[in-house]
Amino acid sequence: MISKAMAETINKQINNEMYSAYLYMAMSADCSSKGLNGFAKWFMVQYHEEMLHAMKFYNYLLDQGAEIQLQGIKEPPKTFATVREMFEKTLEHEKFITKSINEIANQAQKEQDHATFTFVQWYITEQIEEEKNDTEILQRLKLAGESGPGLFMLDGALGARAVTVQTDFSTGVPITGAGA
């Protein structure tokens, strides 16, 4: 069993992950409205990944016998000036998520909660990938420019991204292993 304090922290992280999904859905919608369907697809795939992240935490709490306390999700911005701004906001947000996951790991160590500390290691590794991907896309946007053929080519390249994570949560989500 995890402590009430740890369950509260993880419930807050579920909210953070749900906001991430909501933010990326908003970015996808904005890209779609601008005819940037490749970017829209990239953000929608990111939405699915964030939903999985939330559900892994959710199922972890259930497995630990802790209470789920869903919270309101704040409204994300609706529009963005440029795609570059979207990815700058994405990187900034992922750094916030990294910080909050590191705080969970620190709390787990302080409480000597080895199960939670082990569980959260997957997220720590995942955040390295998230920040790296966002940084690389920002670098490519700087090279390609924010209009014309470069943006068109990058839109096509990012549109090749496919959903590779579980999207049906009706039968539960494994808290460890593949499909994450």
C-alpha cells in the first residue's frame, strides 16, 4: 500500500498527464484548422501517448488499493501563432512534466516506497525521449522555416508518425512492460 500523500501526488500527476493530452489535442485542432495535417497528426498521436501515461498512473493507484481522485482539467490555449510556438510550448510543458515526475521519484525515495520508485523509472526514461523529440523538431523548424517548402516538407514528415501505444483502456493498462 502506498501512503495517502503519495496517492495524492499521483492523483495530481494523473491530472498533469490529462492536461498534456488536452493540450496536444488543442494543438492538433489548431494545426488542422491551418491545413497542417501532418503536424495535426503528430499532436494527435502525442495525445494518445499522454492518455496512456495518465492511465498507467490510474491503474497503478488501483493496483495499490489507493483512491482515485480525478480533478478538473484546465482549459488549454485554443490557438497558437506559429507551429514553432506550439513546439516551444510543448518542450516547456514536457520540462514541467519531467520536473513533476522527478518529484514523485524524490517523494518515493523519501518515503522508502520502493514500488512507486521502481514504477516511476519508466516515466523518467520516457521524459528523456519526449524532450529529445521536441528539441529535434524545434531544430528542424529553425532549419526549415515557418512557411514555404521547408514547412510543407516537415509537415509531411511528421504526418508519418503512427500511434504505437494502447488506445483502448477498457480492459485495463499494464503498469509495466511493452505498449507504453
